[in-house]
Amino acid sequence: TAARYRESIRYWEVWNEPDLYSFAHFGAEDYAKLLKSAWEEVKKVNPRAIVMNGGFASVRPMGNPKKDNVQFQKEILRNCRGYYDLHAHHEHSNFPVYASVIDSLLLPMRKETGADAVPWYANETAVSSMGCGEEIQAQTLFRKLIYSWAKGALGYNWYDLRNDGFDPANNEHNFGMLTHDFYPKPVYAAYNALANLFQGGTFLRECRIGKDLHGYLFRDREGNMLLAAWSD
């Protein structure tokens, strides 16, 4: 597979959420073998390719007695250094939870395990509009993307582009930026604005602008200043 697609695939994510027992009925030792093998095969045919660990579901305890997901992630980050070029992490949640988890759990874990030697990538994180509504969903994309960028993330992926169906009571039918029949939701407008204004930009610094206020200063691709700001 790596040889066939070496000219067209730049990023390789090895497995999906291997820290969840429902997605991976095996432990850290077996996953480490899988990750190292994949890294070696991809690099053999394309040394420029970027190999990521299987994006971890969460750095919060998931409460599954069959797998300690936090310890699993720690073991992989520590014992597989040199076999991932990007630390892929997911962490679905609303913004306040996400910000707290990144600051108090993810970044300290990266430092503890030595994973901070490589960039991290928020490569699957969002919120469904089922519980919070479409306006809050749009706000969440804006805030989580900007916050991830400010905290050193190399990239950000929203999950996902299109609602999986029409059921208002099904989470998977309400994550998308578009409805199932391809009408844009408010979250699509928020993404579009960020893509137009911030593409090619550079994060400069966090701004202390007041209690319960967030401000992040960027320089756009033409040298203009951009301030992403919001109130809690």
C-alpha cells in the first residue's frame, strides 16, 4: 500500500483510536509492533511521508475495565519515540472541556513521555449539534481550531464534513458541516471564514484582554494582524 500510494498520500495514521478496547482488542505491546512495522514500511518507499500514531481517542480516563486508555497512550508515546512523526490526538468535547484537557492533561503527558519532541495534531475533534444546537457547534469549531493552533497543534481536522443521516436524535447524524442533503450548516460558515482569513497565517501570542475573555494574535499571509477573540 505504501509503495502504491507513495506519490499521493503524505500522511499515514496507523489505526484509529487504538486506546479504545472497542476499536483495538489488544494491548500497547502489540500496537507498538504494529506502529513500528508500519513506520518502517512507509519510510522505506517514501522517506518524506509523515507517519502518525493511531489518533488517540482521549487523554481522559474512559472507565473501561478492559483497557486503561491513559496508560496505553503513555506507553506508546514513551516507547515508540522515533516511530511517529506526529502525535495524533482526537478528544471530542465542547470547548471548555477541550481547553482544560489540553492544558492540564495532554500537554503535560507530552512533556512527561518525551513526545513534545514532535508536533501534535488535533486530527479528529468536534461536537455534534444534537445536544448543543447548530450555533454552539459553529462557535466550537472556531474556538477549538484557534485554541489548538495556539497550543502548538500542527493541524486541525473537524469530524466530519457531512451529517450521516437525518435523525435529530442520532449523534452521528449531526456532526457534519453540511446536512445529509448537502446544505451548509452554520459550522461550515465558521470554517469557511477561518480558511479564508487565517490560511497561511502565523500564530504570534496569546493576548490577556480581560476576565473570561480569550484573545489570540496572528499575522496573516499578507502581513496583516488578525485577532481571534471571544468571551466565555
